[in-house]
Amino acid sequence: MARLLIHGGTVINPATGLQKNLDVLVEGERVVALGSALSVPDALRVEATGCYVVPGLLDMHVHLRDPGFPDKETLKTGTQAAAAGGITRVVLMPNTRPVVDNLETLATVLDTAHRDGVVWVHTTAALTQGLAGLERTDMAGLAKAGAVAFTDDGKTVMDPVLLYEIFQTAAKLDVLIASHCEDHHLVQGGAMHRGEVSRLLGDVGIPALGEELVIARDLLFAADTGARLHIQHVSTARGVQLIREAKARGVRVTAEATPHHFSLTDAAVWTYGALAKVNPPLRPEADRVAVVAGLQDGTLDAIATDHAPHTLAEKRQGLTQAPFGFVGLETSVGLAFTHLVHTGKLSADQVIAKMTVAPAQILALPIPQLAVGAAADITVIDPDFEWTVDPGRFFSKAGHSPFAGAHLRGKAVATVVGGRLVYSEREGLRT
């Protein structure tokens, strides 16, 4: 049985509060020992001196475009990108072609992931058929078949009667609704945040109110039905405050922030154009600061990338015509450490918890652990590794990013999935 020794690092296990210099020995698919100066001559050795050794990271909001859009991404290339970013488990959104709104497509996604995936893959399923917002999906059947949450991500169910029925069903089944909050009537036609930069660029803009109205509505539905609600990619100060107040009232709500919403503002669109076009859009500095504050006080539970690849040709169509979204799997650790840890906003263990324990709890998945007997899904992070983002070196098919040229401090330097070293900074992918 293959053995792997991770030597010299600081083990951080957020689930138990452990933070100690320990070697980690992996045998097969399990962690079999934690100790000081372990000597295992026949083991593959990963040198982790100066690094954090943590449970494998979990990204709960990922678009891998498979099936349907192989020019943008596939389950193979997307999970390779995840491994290179230190992420051992991803949760897919259902806006593929065909949409994950039926048992057959869900099974196809999971089967393809099992065959081609480099990391573990879960998937969500749609709230409505075809993401059209008109007819409910079979939530009970899809949940039984493996869907870990339900979302029309990329779109919003605008019919309040239908949505209330969905919340009632979700409450009965105790399944999670993940909400993309966007009032289509208010945001139609905009390509970026409505504000000073959009006026200078001549774009009609997307008002913050379009996000906040839907957050408020969904919080009321969750409060009334008792359903579990997760607010995706929160981007506005008032949105953060609405969630904060709802939590104080006992509403069963969780929320996530993306690295781009805590590290960039709408000024990036002035510099990068459509490469920085994303939905919800990048907001002004006051909103960015509020998102960071939400991460600090626990209003925003998790960090998730909303990895959303598109081809460079699509992004070159210009701000108005280009699709929303950009990649994030390979930059999330660097952005989190650069903008949160090294600025003193959050500690390393807090950031790691928001990328491991918190998303697992939200999705009712097993809590990632780094302990004897635990599954050997492990990420090694060098908090002081300095690097410059070069999208041309991404494993994702989308070789572009608004972070191109950014100087970051902190990087995943080794990724272990199921006891196998699948990525190392020195050797690249090992699949």
C-alpha cells in the first residue's frame, strides 16, 4: 500500500482547533499517523517546512460547463485547475447543456466526474425545469440521487408563488436552496455596477438594489417556511446587513463571498473591460469593505470562487456583449491570503475554516478533518510563497483573468486527493 509523508508543516484542523507542527503520514486513502519527526523511509515525501497542512479545500460554487460547453471547460480540465489551486472537492452548478434538472443528466455528470475528475465532485440540481422559472423540478428524486443543493444559479426564480412552493418543499425535505439574487427587471441591460465608473464607460449599469431586493424576499420566504437558505456571492453592503439581521432573528440562512468581491472593485472594469465582467458585478470600495467585514463577523460563512470560465473570443466581444464570469479556482488561495490573512483581516485558520468546515456544514457533507483515521484529502499551503498570476499557465481552459499580473503572497503548493499526491508546485499535475 502506497505511503505518503508530509514533513515539517504546521497542521491546522479547524474542526478541532488543532494548530501544531506535526508530520502527517498517509497510507492508502487514510491518514494513519500525526507526529513529530516521523521516519518512514519508503514513503513518498512532501516537504512542508514553513507551510500549513490543512484538510482539503472545498469550493461550493463552481461552473465546469460540462456537459455542453467543452470549449469553455470540461470536468477534466476544471478539476485539474481545482487540484492546482489546492481544492480537493468541488460543487457544480446546474446551468449546463442540458441543465441538471433530471435524474439522467445528474447521473451523467456524476459518472463523467468519476471517470475524468482529478478531485472529488458533487453537483447541485436546478430549482426549475430548464432554469426557466416556470415549473419545479423533482427535488425529492434529485436529492435522493445525489444533488447536494438546489439552485437556478445564473438566474433567479421571479414568480413568488412558485418560489414559495419551492421553499415549502425544501423545508419538508430539509434540502438547501442556494439563491442567485438578481431581480431581472432591475438589472436588464447592464454589464457592470451602476455607479460612477459605469457612467464614465457609458453602461446603463446594474444597481445594487437588484441584488438586495431578492435577498430580502428570499430571507422572508426562509423565515416563513423554515427552509435552509444559502445566499450566493454576496456583493453589496446592504445585502450583508440584511443577512446579518436575519441571522440575528434566527433565520436558517448562510452566505458566501467570492475572492473577487473581497479583493476588487468596479474600477477593475475600467482597466480590464470585459475580463472583469461578472455577475453580481464588482462593486465600489464601500461594498468591498462590507464584504470583508461580513467575513470577519461570520455573517458570510464561506469563501467560494464562482469559477465561471468563458473563451477569450467571447470575452473579446466587448463589455456589453461579453458573457459574465471568469475563473477563480487557481487564484483563490493566493487572493485569500494576500487580501485577508496578510492584511490582518482574518487569521489563517479562519480563512481555512471558511474554505473547509463552513461549506461542508452548509451542504451537510462530512466535515473535512486532518486527524488519524480521516480521509486523506489534504492541501499544503505556503503562506509566504510570492508569485505573479499568469493565466497562460492556468490548467483551466480559460486562460484569462482580471488578476493577470497581480502579485500574490500565499499559494497551495501540494494537493492530496484520496491519499494520492495529484499536484505539487515542483512537479505540476501528477495524474
